[in-house]
Amino acid sequence: MRSILASLVLLAPLPALAADSAVAYHLLGDKATPSFDLFIESDGVAAPVSAPQTVLEEGRVSAALAEGEQGNMATVSFKDTWSGRFYTKAEQPLDLTGSIDSGVLNFAIKVSDVAKAGLQVEVSCGENCRNAVDIWPQLKAMQGQGWQTISMPLACFDRANADFSAVEYPLRMHLSGKGEFSIADVAIESQGTGNITCPDQDAITVTPAPLRTFWADDWWMPRHKQKLAEKDEIEPELLLIGDSITHGWEDAGKAVWQANFGHIPTLNLGFSGDRTENVLWRFEHGELEGIAPKLSVIMIGTNNTGHRMDTPASIRDGVAKIIEELKQRVPETEVLLLAIFPRGKDNSDYARINNKHTNALLKALAYEQEVMFANINQGFLNEDGTLSEEIMPDLLHPNETGYNIWAKALSPYISAVFSDKP
């Protein structure tokens, strides 16, 4: 047991890495120091990793420590999880401020299976800051290729509200789906050259990009191509633009849509998992070409919150770019911007709070851009602000009851534009 004196000493951050000399913190491997502890986590339950193996929730997340061809290493396995983690915790916070522009996060990794896995890497950056970088596309290419070295520029993790003066988690890996990999030689170095590129954290919401994730890779691009063909066939008068909630008009809400708006030629451009940058990529790649819709309904942003915890301002910027693209590519369309729907059990849910702040900015954006705005969220909530599972069973996606509520709220706007439709 540490002495009281030792515990007090650990309260102050370790000195900053000097950018003018090669200095490193070794987090895992033969050079690792006792100053860093390993943990795994599943659905909010965390446990320190100890030899030979630590297992959580009947094997949903596990980590085994061993000596291998790469020296001291950890083998991490996970299955059927959406919120697994493998991370290092610094007993004394690290000051990385001096090395963000020049430093790297290095690790050796041997990928056994990530075909159906999600994996993001994060360096903690202060309160209410999330900067996870998705490396699944790179790891998928490394599967079965033996030990590989990844060097991630620390600048990958920088963003406007980041604070690296007291980094408690110098490596945090977010795990989802099913996969296995071994990792060793983890170190943060004050100087180095990265071997992977990362998106600009402060521009990611406005930089067009396709959705790349294990659960969407098989269908996302085929759906895009199918929508390119569909738009030419139906000559849509109404566009629906969004994520899985909009996508759901073709599933849980299909009968509701048909009963209320089935007489209007409609192109549903809702794609599950999409964030603002994915919508922009689809626009750039033909989804608006050759059409002249009378009305475009937009609801996007909850995945920017849920996947990355983007700031409200950055989500607003992404939506602003979408509206700008609509005005340029289909200038005759009227635009109805919807507030992002409520999520989470109640008003204390952090994702709901982020969306609420975003919605305030979206309302102002609609006024600035001279487009219609509607916030129909109260219709989904109980009087005390709780979200009923009878409307959104997973506290995110509406069921048929939820789509009925949505249809009723949409009806006045759609009827006003399509008054000539019987």
C-alpha cells in the first residue's frame, strides 16, 4: 500500500515532455514503468488487467498479459459489445502540452480479427472533450499480417477545447462488435513522424467523407448507388435527409409514411450511422444531381454527438454546410430543418444535453439561412422530460408509435408545400 506522502506527490502532473529532445513515456511493453496501469471496461464496468487474464461480463471484454515475440504484450478480445474499452491510466497525470505538435503515440499491434469490430484510439483531453480517432480501416488492412507499428501524430487528438496539461488516460481504445488483437511497445514520444493520417478534429463535421465502420461497410455504398438510380426513376418532389432515424421511414415507419405521405414522390436519403460529413460526401457524389424537389427535410447530428461528442458549434457548422449545398445544388427547394430528436432516459443524459445545446444553435441557423425550423421534441417526451421506451424502445430510434407522432408534426409543413396534392 502506498504511503500517504506518496499519494500526495502523485497529485501534481508529471513534467511536460520536452519537444526539443527525444523523451518518451512507456505505457506498455518491456520498457513500461509502474506509473501506468492497464484496465478493461465493458458497459461501464471496469477492472484492472492482471496476469494471466482478466475477463469481464462472461467474456464480452478480456485482456491477457504474456511474454511473446514482441516482448511483454496484452491480447485483447471482445465480442457483442458496443461500449468496451482497453486503456492505460497514469498514476500521475501527464503534461503533454509541449509535444502535441511534434509528438507521436506509438504502438506495435498484431491484428487477429477485426472484420466485424470497431476500434477508436483516444488520448484524454480534459473535461467534456472527446477526440477519438477511428483506426478500423487501417487495422482491417493489417489483419493477418503479423506485427505492425502504428505511429499516430499527437496532433490527431488536438481540437479547439482540448487540454493536455493533465492527461490521465494517455491511451484509450474504444471497442465494439467482435475482434481480437495483441498490442505491445506502447509509448508517447515528444518527437516523431506519424505513419497514418488523421482528420482535422476541428473541421471533421464539414469535411466530406464516406461512412467507414464494420457494421455499415457492406451496405452503405450499395445504398448510395441504389439511391442514385432511384432518384432518376421517381423524380422526387420531397427529400428526406438524415441518419438512421430518417432511414427508419423505410422500416418501422414505412406503413405510417405510406398512410400519410405515400402520394408524394419521395427520395429517402437517410443512412444509418451518418454524421454531417457523410451527408456532404453523398451530396458531392451525385445524390442531388438532376432533381428538383419542392421540399427538403433535414434532421442530422445525433451521431455526431453519440459517436464523437462533437461540440454543438461544430455540429451546427456541419448542418450549415448541408444547407449551403442544398441551396447551391437544388436552389428551388424549400428547406425544413428539424431539431435533433431527444435521446437518453431523461434530461441528465449527456448526449441529450449536447443535442439540446446544438438545437438552440440550429434554430438560430435556420433564421440566418431563411429556412423553416421545427422542434417537435416535446411530442416524444413525458411531462417530466423522460423519454418513453413505448415510443423509442432503445431511447434513440422511434418505433411505429414514434413515427406516427413525427408524421403528425410534419403534416402541416408538407401540406403547405404540396397543397396541390390530393
